Amino acid sequence: MRGVKAIYGFLKTIDSLYAGQMCITQSLSHLATRFSLYTSPLEPRYHAFHPSCFNQKLYLSSKPDSVVELLLANDWSDGLEGELQKSCPSMTHETVVYILKKLEKNPEKVFGFFNWVNNKNLFITSSSMYSLLLRILATKQTMKQFWITLRVMKEKGFFIDQEAYVTILRTLKMAKMEGDSVALTHFYNRMMQESAMGNVVAKVVDVISGSEWTPEVENDLARLKILPSDNFVLRVLKELRHCPLKAFKFFHWVGKGSDYEHNSVTYNAVARVIARDDSIEEFWSIIEEMKSGGHEMDIDTYVKISRNFLKNKMIEDAVKLYELMMDGPYKPSTQDCSVLLKCISGGDPPNLDLVDRVVKKYASCGHTLSKAIYDGVHRSLTGAGKFDEAEKIIEVMRNDGYEPDNITYSQLVFGLCKVGRLEEACRVLDEMESCGCIPDIKTWTILIQGHCAANEVEKALLCFARMIEKGGEADADLLDVLVDGFLNKKKIDGAYNLLLEIVGKCHVSPWQATYKKLINKLLEVSKLDEALELLRLMKQHNFPPFSEPFVKYISQAGTVTDAEEFLKVLSVKNYPSSSTYLHIFESFFKEGRHYEAKDLLYKCPPHIRTHNKICELFGSAKSSTTASASLEKFSAACNKLSSDKDCNQI
């Protein structure tokens, strides 16, 4: 309580310093001074940090979470079923999805709960629900339940959507469950072939995709005499996912029929399809329509849409959606909040007003700020160059029981380097050590990258040497940063020598991408020997052959000896593949260097000289050369005749 009161006094003092600064563009530049935003204006400002908040959360006492807690705390039994029956006389699609997502790390409990709720007919199931269930059950421990669910799903006329199929297949292959992955593929393909509904779906999609949406399109659809169902609507929407505006039109058209009414399942499905930049207005109109109809976005749909927004830099829409979900019964997790803050902090500069809104909404639901949330706020402040405010956040974080760690200090180092305050960034590492926090490789890499970005490569090397002196070990990521620093200053030889030295002395295996870009740069300045040395190193580190730039360089400017040396480097116990030889010969021909190609052919092993495709290549080249020579002789003869005729006339 003492720490909370100290924070309260601290924030009051800072608030008075920033009184009157209400500009939205500056709203979070003094985030630490405005924690009043995180609570209701009628409550004490320290309330967001008060331990009693945990006992006042409506969220944890809400029905979905109480069911989750009940399921996690008990093994399946008749007694548990009785308790569930009391807690859940009925359920919605959104509630079941929420519980499944919360239990996804316990697939056996997921299977038990879904079977129970499904047998009780407490909600209307759907293909999207089964797809989620199958994604959760696709583990080695629950494959029996997976196949049982798949069979039941098919018997009830539901289908796996393509997205879920691809995700599950990837999971099975990563787990080296080849038999199950093959069986799933056969099942999916057969399901798609046998589906009678698939033919009608295909006709509907053809009509809609053929032209812009018009009354004529609606008439064509009406003539198909569709009998819509949730499954049917879901499949059409999936097929129209690349035409979001047409999906939106179809959704409303099919909902106008007197015999069919949209529900949570179909609303969530169309929301996923139209959550794109080119249909964002339609997306928000669907969200309003859902709300007015008493439907909620399910948590699985939220996660997918939020990720899509963040991937496509639609940050403001992601924040708006987060706020909407936090106001509803199916709230995103702390991790979702942390990911959102991290994406906002990646802006240049970060939008501090959006950070303000996210943290305010998070705290208003009764949550205390976790270390991850503090890091998200701190990252945005340092990224925006608001170092004084960032320091105040660290102080508040300390008072709340979280000590700064490598993540916190690395963010500060990054921010200082970003604005060119390199000496201060170096001193941060000294401060870390004095506090007992030893800089890790990530912190050193950020510091060295900051120096490289400022074209201070020599100082970056000094930082690297200092790291080694203190017992730090280089890794591929740090090596890549240093190589980029040298290449950006056109110091190709320096980058090459540095890589050899670090690989040799620090026993680092560089990234494949590091090798590739340095090889390309070396060949650009005709450093073939050095590039071949890197190719040898790539082989030692078990990377696949990187031949394309060598073939291009040798065919344009190299010699037959260069080609021989390149082929020798590619050899291990056997000769390179015949396709490699063929590629080199074709490149020589393309450059018009037929003599070099023939010279190289004579030096190749017998099995290459007699290879069918190589013989065909040289045969066609010989025919072409012979034809060209004949044409030249014919032209010369014509010229001679012309000259003789002229002489006779004279």
C-alpha cells in the first residue's frame, strides 16, 4: 500500500507539471504523468494499481471464465457435469468458442467439454466450430479424439475449411506424423469431391464473380433456387474471401430471404472475410449490425482479424477492435494487449495516443499493469524519443514490483541510438552492470546496430571488442549486423575479412542470407576468389549450393579456369549434378561464348560429355554455328560475283 501511495503522489506531482497539455498528438508523450486515464474520472487515481482491483473484476466472475476455471480445476466426472449443468443451462456460439480457446493447451479437456455441450444441445454447432476443435485436437496425444471428431463432423454434414486444413496439415508435418497428414489429405479431398453442396456453391460463386454486383446478378442467383443454411453461407463466403465487397453484398442478399436469418456464426464468418483495408467501412458496418442484433464477435475471430490488421499496418483499426472487445464479455488476453502495444511501438514514430487508448482500456477493466504492458509503454516512449517520460515509467514500474531487465534497457538503448545519442546508449550498459543486470547478446546487438546505422562502423567494432572482453559470445544475428554496417559503407573487403575472423575465432555459423548478400557484393567487384571461399564455408555449414550468381558472373566475365574452380568447390565426393553443368553451358551460349563452352566441355568427366541434354545443347549449337558459317560463305560469294560483274562492265 505504501508503494501505491508513493505512485499516487508521484503522479499528482507530474500531472501538475503537465497541466493544460491536452493536445492529442502529445497525449501519451507524458503517459507516465497521466495515469488518471487508466481509471474512471470519478475514482482515485491510484486505484488502477491497488491490489483490491483483482477482487473487483467483473471479468473473472463472468460465466465463461468461471466455466474455464471449473474445467481446469477438475477431472471429468459426473460431479463436474452436474456443476457445469448448473453453471451453463444454455450457451451461445461465442461462449463455446471462448471456452475452447481458453482450454486449447488442454486438448483432452477441450474434447470432453465439447462432447458434453454438444450432446446436451446447449448451442448450435457449425463448421467453423468444428474447424477450431480439430486445430486444437491435432496433437500426438489426442489424435484418436481428432479422428473421432472428424468422422462425427462429416456425418453431421459439416466441413473443414481450407484455412483450418492447411494449418492442421502443417502441424502434423512438423510433428512428423506423416501417416496422419496423408490420411487427412485423402479425407479432405474426398470430402470436397463428395459434397453435393459444393456444386451449388460453385455456381453461386461463378455468378457473383462474373461481374459487378447488379440487380441482374441477384436475379441470376434467385433462379438458382438456393436453400441457404449456415454451412452453405460459410462456404460461399470462404470462396469469396478474395472479393470482400462481393462477399459483403452476398451476405446481405442471402439474409433478405424470409426463410433464412443470419446468426453469430455467419456474422463472424463475414467479418473475417471483409476485415481488409479495401472493405474496412463495410467491416465496421457489419460490427454495428452484429451488436444491434445481439451478437458478439467470438474470440477466435477477434484473434484472426487483429493479426490481419497488425500484419497490414492497420493499427488504428486494431486498437478500435481491441477497445470494442474489451467492452464485451469475451475479452482479449494480456498477451493480446502486449502484442498490440509492441506493434504500435514499431511505428516511426510510434503513435502515443494509440498506446494511451490501449492501456487505458486494459486498466479500466480492472487489470493491473503487468511487466509486458509496462515494456510496451516504455518501448513506445523510447521509440518516440520521450526519454524523460520513459524514465518515469521505469520508476512507476519499480514501485509496482518490476525491476528493469535486459528488455527494458535494450529498448532505451534502441531509442537513444535512433536519435544519434550513441555515447548515452553506451553508458546505459554501464548502468545496467552497476544494477546487477548483465547485458545479453540482444542488448549488445542493438547497441552495435545503432552505431552501424549511424555509419560509425569503427565504434561498432569497439563495442564488439568490449563485448568479447566481458565474456559475451557473438551469434549469427550480430555478425549479420556488422556485415551490413561494412557493406553500407562500401567496405566489402572489410566485411569479408570480418566474417572470416568471427567465423574462425568465435565459431559462429552465419545466416544463409549473410553469405548470399556478401557473395553478391564480392562478385559485383570481381572478387571471385573471395566469393568462392565463402561458398566453401557455406558447404561446411551445410547450406545448399548458392550457384546462380557464380554462373552469371563466370559466363559474362570469367574464364574456363574460373568455371573449373567453381565446379571443384561444388564437388564433395562426387561431381556436381549434370543440371549444374548444363546451366553453365547454357549461360556461356547465352553470352555468345561458344568457344569457352566447348573448351569447358572437353575438360568435363565422360558422363557429362555424353549426357543427353548436354549433347543436344552442343548439337543445336553446332548446327547453328554451321548455318551461320554457310551464310557467311554465301554472302562472300555473292559479293565476289557482284564485284566481278562490276569489273566486266568497266
